[in-house]
Amino acid sequence: MAALEYYDVIQKPLVTEKSMNQMAEKKYTFLVHPDANKFQIKEAVEKLFDGVKVEKVSTMNYSGKPKRRGNTVGTTAAKKKAVVKLTADSKDIELFQGL
């Protein structure tokens, strides 16, 4: 597979009740590419959003759930979730404002 660019790393923001509560602590949650590491996630967030400085990145890997449809057995796609904590002097991510 080719090297991941910063715009390929973040797939979409994750909006849940828990992630909305964490925004008060400057923590934002994203679904990211399963092959991305913490350094790539930090670089992608800082490049995609102006004035944002990342302090810490926490990642969680989720394997696919087993599914069955008739005789066909398989799994759903694996996912990776990242929680990005911003520094105290960093600007907020405007994507989440107004939700």
C-alpha cells in the first residue's frame, strides 16, 4: 500500500454523546485510517485545522463484528478511533462548533 498522506488519515469526525461531553476538555474524536499511527494523526489534525496544536493522541482499534447472511459468513470492516487532546492555548476545531 502507498504511504498515507495527511488528508487520507482522518476519515470523519465521530459525534456521540460522550465525544460531545469531552469537547469541554478540548478532546475531539475521529474515525481514522486503520494503518495510521499517532504521529500521522497528530500531523493530519494540525495540517487540516488552522491554529490547532495537539498535545496527546489516544487510539483504539476495533475489529470487525461477525455477520452472516444466509450461508455467507464474514465480518464487517475493522475501525480505528482516535481521541485528540488539544493544548490549552490552541484554537478549537470549528468543525464541531454548532453541534
